[in-house]
Amino acid sequence: MSGAAGRVLTGPFLRFWLIQVCAQVGAKVALLFLPLLAISGYGVSPAVLGFLGALQYFPVVVVALLFGGAFDRWDRRTCFAAAFLGNSVTLLLVPLYGDGRHRVLVLVGVCTVMGCLVAFADLCAQTVPPDLVPPNRLVAANGRLEFVYCLCQVGAPGAAGLLYDRFGAGPGPLVISALCLAAGLLSLGLRIPRRPVPDSGRQPRVRAATLSGAGFLLRHPVLRVTTVQAAVFNGLEQAVLTIYLLLAVRVWGLSPGAVGLTITVGGVGTVVGAMAAGGRGGRMSTVRALVVGMGLASLTPVLLVFARGSRPALMTTASIAFLVYGYGMTLYNVHAVSLRQLLTPPQRLGSVSAAYRLLAFGPIGLGALLGGWAGGVLGLRVSITLFVALLALAFAVFTVFVLRMRAAVATAMPDAPVTEPGGAPVSPAHPL
């Protein structure tokens, strides 16, 4: 690790990074360990299992609406400590009541509380990096954080399975609880500078702050583009993924394990993308990173449309598509998050981050519904072709607007020269 990417892992940011390592490993493993426990240990029905899975997304919307402005007022060190220590205590309920008659209800309660606390902590974490590193190292810092998130996504499935096989329903949650406890204790020593708080008479209430943040995003000429693109992309991407699962199993004849393996390869791409964004990608102009990253994420699913041949060939094609997609999406995310953090007034970063998550994550459920409906009505091949084409169209429109706002992006991002791919300076033209 060298350059700015290496220098950010010092002082308060190093402690914050270690906190995220413990917290993310614990949270990601728990989100898979608990459903495994429900399936293998409790024998729950598919409906209950689906409900447990829905708890992973629903809290994001609720927390964003209720606590969008909290992190612009509250002490964030206390927020982190309360969330992580709360998760640690909540997980202890699983071994305590794992053999009781109401164990499934206990598991539902644990998943609900953990989902809310994880969403709360993740939202708070979005507001911290600008207060711990200088602006010219923000991309590198977000790259280090994105690397942790991506690595957890790749390793969590195997870690959760191994933890369940090795320790079972009793000691397994205790291991995860210990990780959350470590994150909570580390948070107690975290030093985050206090932000200036605007006049209380002009500041919206905590519950109304998310709506205020949404208004800020949609009025800002640069952030409006990135927010709308995130919402459109997430909805269409989920539709493609929903159809792909059906296509791979029912048409291609792949086993669920093989389908999961192709998607896991995409996790490897996210890790590589995070490393690139924190290193060489951190020196890439933000405009170029936004266009290249979103382009790779939006266009490579076309490989799923034209995939043909034997099962190994189909698996290889799908794995390549998810690998490149993961790389591009992470490269884009690091620069888009950094841009949003720099363009948002410090005293409003909490409400704006909450609003962004609400607007960007909200369409995921709708995309899943649309994908399932289209697959049944239009057929799997026709519907996946339709949504992949819409992804490409959305990217084309997005690129036009990004190029229009490149001067504003260059001004916002320090040490981010805006040049054409060949190296020539960009002249004003036409703004993710």
C-alpha cells in the first residue's frame, strides 16, 4: 500500500477503519448465519425465510426516514458505540432462547433489531471520512473502506457456513457478538471533530431532515444526476438479477450452487475495484471514473443475453460478466461517494446521506417485482434483453449529463485533473 491510499490509514482514520473491519465482518456474517440457522436448525418455511431476507432491506428505508438528520446533531462516537454494543447484546438472545418454543419469533426479533442497528451504523459511517482526512485523500480513504465492505461480501458466505458447521447455533452467535463488542469498545475511543450546527430555528427536525436532504440532492445540479442514476440503475440491476436467477436454473440448467458461484465471482471484482479506486483509480479523474465505472457495470450484463454453449461455457460467461460488473460498480461508488461528501455542507451530510440511501435503495424492491413479472409475462430471454437494453440506455443518458458537469466536478474534487482519454484538456461541453 503506497501513496495517499497508504497515508490515510493513520491516526483517527485508522481506528475508524479498524472499527469498520470488526463491524462489517460481524454484520455480514450474521446476515447469512441467521438464515442458515433458520433453515438448518429451525426448519422454517420458505415464507418465513423470505421474510427474514426482507429484513435486510426494509430497515434502511425506515432508519433513513426517522434518523436522517440525527448525525448532523448527535455525537457520532456515541451512535457507533450504541449500535455495535446493541448488536452484541442482541445476538446473545439466540443461544439463550435457541431451544425455546418461541425461537423463530426470537430470531425474527434479532434480525429486525440487527437490521435497524446495522443500517443506523452504516448511515452514520457515511458522514465520518470527510472529518478524518483532508479532501485530497478522501477518494483513497473511501477506497480503503470500500475494500473492507467488498471483502466482507466475498468472504461472508463461506465464513457464515464454516461458523455454523464448526460451532452450530450456540457458540456461533457468540463469535459474531464478540466482533460487534470489539467494534463498540473501539468506538468509545474514536475522536471525530464536532461539526458546526446551524441555528436551531432554521434546522429541520430530525424526522423531517431526510426530506430536506432529498430536496438538496434533487436541486443540486451534480448530485441530482448521480442520485437519479443510482435509483434507475439499482432498480434495473435488480430486475436483471432476478431474471438471471430464473434463466440460469430453468433455461441453462445450472445448479443453485453453480449460480451462486457466478455471482460470488462478482464479489472478487468489487475487491479488485476497491483496491484500484484507492490506488491508481484514486488518481483517475472523477469524471472518467464515473463514466468508466458505470459503463462497465451497465454494459457487461449484455453478456448474459448472448451467452450460449455448454454449461461450463455459460458459467464462464456469467462469471466474467459479474466480475467486470463488480469492478466497475466499485470504482464508480468510491468516486460518487467522495463527490457527494465534498459537495454537501458538513452540517447536512447526515440528512443528505440518509436521503441518498432512501432514494437509491428504494427501487431495489420494485426492480425485483418488475423482473419477476416480466419473466412470467414476456419470457425470460425477452425480459432480460429488455432490462439490459434499458441499463445501456440509462448509461448513455447519464454519460451525456456527466460530461456536461465535468467542470463542476473538477472544481469539487481536489487534485482531480479532468482530461480526455488521450490526455488533452477537456473544454466545457455537456453531468452519476
